[in-house]
Amino acid sequence: GRLYLNKVFHISATKMFELLFTDSGFIRRFMNVRKITNASFTPWQKDASGNMKRSLNYTITISNPLIGKFSTATEHQTLYKESRDGHYLVDSEVYTHDVPYHDYFYTQNHYSIKSNSKRKCRLRVYTDVKYKKQPWGLIKSFITKNSWSGIEDYFRQLEAELLEEEAEINQGGGEL
Ligand code: YK8
């Protein structure tokens, strides 16, 4: 796997969790920017093991002309019960249903939001491309290469949008 994002933001851990993992204005705007449409979210619900789970469905727009313009996707998120106010751990599995070789792979993202101080947190995102069945070597490297470039682009933009949000949250200073 790879670490795609590792950065301290002047945003509290709780606020960061809300921005990324609730139906927030931020995530709606970000999806708009990424041309992610038809989004639907289930509410967070506790499962038998005590973790919280939710699912998202959406349509992604793909810029790679080899692949086609759109794909539906499903994302299953788990908020681990070990999470506390100061440290949120979320796993997400992303299935892209309409891309070539979609039945071979999915993407696993680990998010860690850790409080640094009252108004700061570190956001880390660690990503892996997982295989459900082993494709032919050349196909595998093709999938991996195309996935990584798409994921890198996504998290680079997420970081940029979070920096804008951070500026907005902190402008004027001393509020609250
Ligand atoms: C989530 C990983 C792979 C996929 C894509 C597939 C290439 C197919 C390879 C063929 C299009 C929002 C990605 C980037 C689509 C977007 C996914 C996002 C960014 C040619 C062999 C969607 C995080 C996420 C995880 C995985 C990404 C897909 O929150 O290249």
C-alpha cells in the first residue's frame, strides 16, 4: 500500500471527521468538484461487533479515455469502535462496478484522524489496491497503474480542498 495523504490541519479532529464522514457541505462541494453524482449515503449504524458501518453509492466521472466516462461505485465504510474523540479510524472499501476488470479488484482506504491539539489534527490516508482473483500479470500492472494515478489525483485534490476549508474555518480568528 501507499500513504497518499499525511498532513496536519488547523481543524479539530471532530470537525475533520464531520467534514469527511457525514453528509457535510464540504463533502457535497468536493463531490461536485470531482463530478461525483447521484450520491446516496446510509446513516452510520452499529454492527454486531460494535463498529459503526455505512455505505455510499455514487457515480464517478473518469478522465481516462481508455476506460469510459463514468462508473457507478459502492463504498463500505467502517468506523472502528476503538475510535474516540481524539482519534478516528475509518476503513473504506471502494468497488467500481463499470470499469474494465472490475470483478478483479477493489480499493481499500485507511483513514486516521488524530487530534494534535484542541484545534489541530493529523489526517493520514493509506491506500491499497486489493485483488479478489489474480489476473494475468500484464492486466494486473495495468489495473494497479491506472488505480494509483486516479487515487493520487483524488487525494491531492482532497488535500487542496481541505486547505481551503481550513482557511475558511480559521479566517477572522478567535471565533467560537
Ligand atoms: C473514494 C481506484 C481505481 C478507479 C479507476 C479504475 C481504473 C480501472 C483500471 C482498468 C477509475 C472516491 C478509481 C481511481 C476511481 C475513483 C476511486 C475513488 C477516488 C483500466 C484496468 C472514489 C476513494 C476512491 C477510491 C478508489 C478510486 C478508484 O472515496 O482508476
